Amino acid sequence: MSAQIFFDLEGQVAVVTGGGQGIGEGISHRLAAAGARVAVLDRKEDLARSVAESIGGVGIQCDVSSASSVEKAIGEARRQLGPIDILVNNAGVAGRTLPLTELNEQDLDQVYAVNLKGVFLTCKAVIGEMIERRYGRIVNVASIAGKEGNPTLIPYSATKAAVICLSKALAKEVAGKGDITVNSISPAVVHTKILDNISQSTLDYMLSKIPMGRTGKIEEIASLVHFLASRESSFTTGQCYDISGGRATY
């Protein structure tokens, strides 16, 4: 039987940040195929609209590092689709791949603003509504770098570690306040455009750590997110799910 039968999302509203390309696009397609009405949020409005049109959703411009932009985008998603049942925080940036001695304060600030502050702002924008309705699913896309640390990717690794802990803390805050779960996932390297700014030596290092000897597929990431976004994941919260081809060591 198809995954849609077991993990049906019919009638639910999902928001996917960074949904205009790569992993976010794959997640948007997967959730829509399961019956969800999807709001595709992306900093680039044309990409958001393009993906949304292909799945019958709505595309909304959103800079997740801006509180006003997040509030406006989530409000527009509610206006067009209804109350938010599912939030997938996928928007992220890698930053420059350089040793710490060559990074500056701006390098950290730029990665922090999207990878951590963005997750904080979007979670804050929907969690009150989820508590009031006593239902919700939040899935935050972290990274294996947030568990093990990748050299020359200190801001990225540090912010992804923070996303994992934010997810655990929020999960405990809302536990018992209805059927609300908050989880994160930690993919190893997946070949998307975010890798364009990563040096070949860093990519080679990451691949060398994966026992399966390959990059992950967007479809594989989307399938895990689908489960965590479904009603069937009702007793799963505060977890970080590795999807790393065996790289994870804890």
C-alpha cells in the first residue's frame, strides 16, 4: 500500500520554509502528495510560487531571519489555507567554508540568523495556535554536522546543534498540551544547491565519513519528514532522527 494510506495528511495545512528548491521542494511535494495543503515559503518568491503551482499550494515570500517577514508569511498562509497543522523548518545556509582563524563576526551572524533565529521565529509564530487547537507537528531540519561538527563549517555546525536542542526543549514545553510533537532530523550530505559554496575538500571529508559511501537523496529526507509530520508519530517527540547513511556515532 502507498505511504499516503498509512500517513494520510488529507485536510491538514503544512508550512515548509526554504521550500522553493532542493530538500524543501522535495518535502513540499511529498506532503502535498499525502493530501496536505502546502504553503511554500522561500526568500525567493519566484521559486516559492513555482513549486506551489506544481502542487496546488500557495507560494509566499519569507525571510526567516526577520520577525516581521515570518509573521506576515505565516499570517498569509493561515488566510489562504487555514490553521497551521504542520511546520517544517528547512530553510538553511551553509556559510563560508573556512577555518575559524579566517572567519569573522559577520560570518557567524549571517548563518545564525537563518539557521537558528529562523527556526525560533517560525516555531514561535505557530506554537500558540497548536497549543490552542491541541494538535501540531513541527519538524526541524538540522544536520549531522550539528552532532559531530564539521571542520571549516563552525557556524553551520554550531547552529545546527542549537536546532537539535531547541527542538528537544520545545518538545518538553508542549508535551501534555495536546497531540503536539516537535522533532528534528540530522541528514548527512545531500546533493543540493547548498553545497555549491562548500569547498571540494570539505565535501570529500563529509563523504568519507558515510559508511554507505554516497550522498543522501532528497526523496529519502522527505519520506522521514512525512512520517514525523503525520498523526502516526503521536508518541515520538523531542527526538533527533539521523538520516546519515550510517555516519552518526551517537
